[in-house]
Amino acid sequence: MPGFSSNDQVINALANGQTFRANWSKNFNPTANAVANEWHMLARGAGNPPADAIFNAGTNLVFQPVLDSTTSAGTLQHGGNVQPTFYKYLLSGSAVTAAATVVPATVALLDVIGFYRVTSVTTATAQATTNTLGQTATFTANAATDTCTYTSTASIPSNLLTGTRVRLTTTTTLPAPLATATDYYLIRISDTTFRLATTYANAIAGTQIDITDAGTGTHTVTWLLPRYTNGAGVQAIIFNSNATALGAATPNMSLGYTNSAQATSRATPTVLPIGKSAASNSHIIYTGATGTGKYNYMMPLQSGDAGIAQIDTIQNSVSYVSGEYTVALVRELAQIPLSTLGLAAEQNFMFGLPSMPRVYDGAALYFAVGSGQNTPLSSAFSGYFNFVFN
């Protein structure tokens, strides 16, 4: 079975060359200085990986998935796809800056699963999003075992997790009693096989649909998120993805979403995050100096929620006057605190808790920086990450 269950397996994987080292260097927010307690994405900053050109592109309010292979995404590469033969993990990493007046600071490594571009910033009511189930895989069904087997891999179906909402299509007739235009919930059996349930609760309980025949034609299963597919552990950030600053306003920012238990009508709790007036390029807009509506860089979740499966509505409470912003679905993999100018901070993720975060095939890795003091524009950060797979 892929993965690690002992230190000896890690040592053997290293001895067998099952590793990848990614060296990186990125510049800070390219258009304006930051103040203490602000967080910024480094996606648009120059360096290696290169600046992205996707987060201010595409259709307003439509979900866009992001993978390491997405054109112009500017993601940190991590050794390519290894599933289902291996699973990949983050083993160690470092970060350093020699730029004046940058430390203390915190560098976060994020997997950006997808995003919604928001250009209609003058609208002050909740705006509905479009969530097209754009990830697809063909499959066959076995009526004797109720088990389905993937027959295509382009959308990396080995990433699918139990509880993921899916829909089905076919060129002819689906396996009975399955139907098109119907929500089902996936039960993960292995990297290559799955079963289906009628409800999320049934999926968690392992109560599958009794499939009575294999159907005819080519069958396809579709889903939304390319990774962390049921939404568990997925959170949201809102940042200015454009070189132009947002307008002069301080709106409350809120999201309506479906949580990872597939419950709908969830919402950002009060007190709501407040967007910064004239928030600059790359700024996570509700972070900054202490006060009402200023938060760490993740949007708060409703009480009891463990993640976001999809965002259903996005709202700035008053017009943001001009500009645009991006709402991204992310999973934080690591943080590296920087305390000393010019001194590299290192993390051994094997012995940290939780240890060795998994890096799924297709992961779109980006950096965010939390400023401990005023940070000059274009300040440089660099470091490395070591990945191991088994």
C-alpha cells in the first residue's frame, strides 16, 4: 500500500531516490509596502516559480480549478504525479530573507485548489456563484460487488475522497438504478475503485447503492474540487489579484457555502471580516492592524464546520467602487516563522505534529507571507522544500 507507516520506510524511500527538491525564490507584493499584521499572497511576485497570470482572469463568479499543470498558474513544482503507485509527502523545508526590515514574518505554503474571480465589486448584495462539476473520469460498474472502477486518469480520480458529491452521465444507459442529474456521494474503496451512496450520511456509513447491472455505453463521474474533494480541511481567503488597488471602501466580507459534511446555507459568522480601503495587489484584504473585522488570513467558518466543499455566494456589504478580488479555496500545508534577518529557518516535517503533510497529485503550491512589521514592496524570500514519496 502506498504511504509511510515507519521511519524505516522513509529511510528506504530516500535511499531509493524517491524524492524531489524544489528550490524557490519569490518577491513580495510588487506594488505597495505592507504594514504589520497584513498577509499577502506571493503568487503575482516575480521569481521562481514565476508570477501567475490566472487569478484575475476568467469569468466573474465562476469556480476555476487550479493544478500544477494549469497554464500560467506559476505554481511551485513538486516532482509530478506519482499516484497510485506512490503517495507524496512534505519532508522538510526552509525560508530566508535578507531584505531589510522584513522580519519577523511568517511564510505559509498553500495548496490553492481553485478560485472565484469577482469583478462585480460594486454590487453590495450576495452574489451567486457557478459551480460546474468540471472534473471527470470514465468508469465501469460491477453489479456483483456494487463497485465502480475508473477507466481514465486525466482528472486524477485517485484524489477522490469519501463524501464527495458527484453526478453521472453516460453515452447510453447508466448501471441500474443510477440516474443522470442526480446527486450521489462517493465511497472511496481504493485509488482506482469506488462505490456510490444516496446521501452523505450513507457514504460515511459505507452504505452503498445496490447496482443491479453494468449498463451500456461509456459512463462518466463528475465532481468539483480537484483535491480535498469532499472539502474537509479546505478554507477560503480573499485577496486582491489585480495590479490596480481596490476602491476606497471598507465593506464587510462574507461567504455562503456548503460545508464538508455537504450541509448547505453555511455562512461566515459575525463579527464579519472587513476589507481594507484601497487594498493593494496581493493583499489578503481583511488582514492588517488589530481591530474589529481584522483577522488572520483564513476566512472564519461557521461554528462546527470542518471545511468548505464549495462557495455558493460572495458578498461585499457596500460597493468596493472599483477593482476586483479573488476568493480562493486553499489548504495550508506548512508555516515557517522567520525571526532573524538573513538566517534561514528550517522545518523538519517528519517530526513536527501533524507530521509530513500529504501533497496530492496536481497540487498547486503557492506562498503567502504574514508581516510582523512594515514590509517593503518587492522584498525577496527564498528557500527550499523536500518531498518524499513511497
